[in-house]
Amino acid sequence: MNGFLIPIFFFLFFSIGFAQNGKLLSKKLVDISNTPIWSKISQDNELTSNFEHLKKLDFYFITYESDGLKVRGLLIEPKKEGKYPVVIFNRGGNRNFAQLTVATLIMYTSKLAEQGYIIIGSNYREKDEFGGAEINDVLNLIKTVKEIEKADSNCIGMFGWSRGGMMTYLALQKSDKIKTAIVGNGPSDLLDIIKFRPKIETNVFAECIPEYWYNRESELKKRSVVYWADELNQNSSLLILCGTKDKRVNSEQADKIASKLKEVGYEFELRKFETDHFFSEYKEELNEMVIEWFDKRLKNKT
């Protein structure tokens, strides 16, 4: 009898645990004047004119559950009451490098939030597999959104930069809840990235991806959208942004996925700019494009 009950106990234990995926565990309001970015966006302890729009927004540190783990993230809400479409922002980098911060969201998404959007993003779990199990930390935010009072959980878009672009492609492969997405300088073929940046293989891929040297090709292909572009949610759409002077993700990555998407009849646009990985000379244009895309394909398509 005991031998029969033990498997049932473990089944129920794990079922209950994973049933909590996305559960919002904490939500703490952030005073942006106490964050490191404040000195760059203020003068005489007041926001400069370029950042006055931040007065209309509330920033929060959040913790939520994903596969039984506590995962940290960030949230922006318009202060004004209402129901707002949601954009999940996927950060770049890996492990502790280029973590999602208040500064990241201010620079990449605050202008979008001001136009009437909820922005939410994850810092991924501590054990980063660079496109492995932590994709669940992105997908589970779709459930977290349901606990946010001002969020329209039926109206979700996604925006990924650099490695976050890879996470966005993976999310579009695994979920049908994302109505449209933007990828900025995101890798589409990791096998090709190795040729362009050999050190990324030993310093990132081999350190993050489990059993990397035993399953190198198959694991990289799992993370490379060019090999499964036909599996992307056909009811969504993509804006791909590319900096032709990008020294981190070569511009051929955008060309490759654009070619594949054209082959499979996927709805997308590719826009190229003569700039670097961070769109340094095109920050204003970047904000305008992001707002225009989500206004047309997310906000006005509800």
C-alpha cells in the first residue's frame, strides 16, 4: 500500500508545484531616484526634459514562480487607472552579464509604457542554459500578467534585444499567446555566430548549455530559429531590427531569418540601420518604431 501511495504523493506534489507557475510572489515599488540611472536622467534632483515622461509611470521589482523556482523581474505600469496591453521584454546577456535593470527598461521601453502599455521582464533563473529551461521563465510571465490588475492578459506582445531576441523566437515557437513581437539584433543561427565570434562558444555556450560538447550541434540548432522557422506561431508577426555595424551579432543573422520567414510565408518586416548593437545613433527612431509597431499590431488589434 505504501509503495502505491508514494508515487501518487510525488505526482501530486509536483503537480501542485508547477500549477503555481507564474504566481506573483512579490511586487515592490521602486523609487527611481535611488537607482544608479538617476544621475544620468536628472539634474538638480529633477528629471531632465527627455525623461519627464517617467513621472507618469510606476516601476516595480517583482518575484514570481517558475518551475518551482523564485525568479526576479521588473514591471512598469502607467500610473493612470485603466486596462493596458502588455509587452514582455526579454533582456540580453547571460547569467549576471547585462541583467535587466531599471536603467534597461527606461532606455528601451519607458517611452512605450508612457503610450499606455504594461512592460514586464524576467532576469531568468540563476542556472542560465542560454535558451534552455529558462525559456519557461519567459513563458510563465504570460500567467503572471493575469495577476496584474491593470494588464489586459488577452493582449500580449514581446520585445527581445540581443540574446533576448533568441528568447523571443523560442517563445513564438512554444506559445500561441503572443500577438506580435519585435527582435532587435537577435541571433538566429548560433552555429554561424561561433564563426563570427569564436570566444562565445567557450565563454558562454560551453559554460551554460548542459552537456554542450556531447550535443553541440543539436543544442545550438534548438536555439537557432533558422532551423525551425516554420514552427513559429503563424498568427503572430515580427519586426526584425538590425544594426549593420553590430560587432556582437553580425547583420547576416537578420538576413538569414528574413530569408527563412519569406520561404514559410510568415508575416514580418526587416529594417536595417547603419549603427551598432545598441542602436546608439538611432535611440529616438528606435522608440518611434517600437511604439508604431505595437500600436498598430497589438493595441489596435484587440
